Amino acid sequence: MNKLRIAEKRKFTAVHADISEFWGKNEFDTVLALHIFHHYLKSAEDYNNLIQFLRRLRMKVMFFEPHLPSDMQMRGAYRNYGNEDFVKLIATNTGLRRWECIGYGEEGRPIYKLTKK
């Protein structure tokens, strides 16, 4: 992201950190959540932390790439949402009520763009 910022001569800050570090700093223009939130579905405690994080998160747009529900790492997970159910969970808890699939990433995972309207 920093290389893109320089190449495009843009002004933004790229934050590379665990989401749990942002409990008090949750206002962003754009959030890239690419193949990450499923890690918080593996236990009830992590799931509840994700929900609380999403409810505090404020942004104009989010790009969200869910996991593949058939991934081996999701066996025995507390929750293992299908793509549509997972994007609905994100939308419900962020207030970003509109979403559309804008393409596909690695291994055919859909990439959604979520916005308020």
C-alpha cells in the first residue's frame, strides 16, 4: 500500500496491524479486509470480539474477501459462514448495507465492495 501511495502520489496512511489494536481508532475511508475475518470465526470469544469490532468500525467503503467454507482450517470452527451469509454478517454489523461482488481473488474467493448506499 505504501508503494501504491507513492506511485500514485496519493495521501493516505496504510495501517498494517492486528485489528484488536484499533479499539479506539476506528474511523477510516477505506478498509481492506481481504481473507482475514474468518480467523475470528474459530472460537466463540474471537467471534464475539469480531462482532464488537465491526460495530465500532466506521468507514466509507470496505473491500471484503471471505474464506472458502471448505477450507481445512475451518473444520471445527465456532462459525463457518458461506460467502453470502458472511457478507451479510459484515453488512449488518458495520452499517454498510449495500454490497456487490466485484471480482474473485485467490482460489476463486469472491471480493465484495460494501458501502452505505
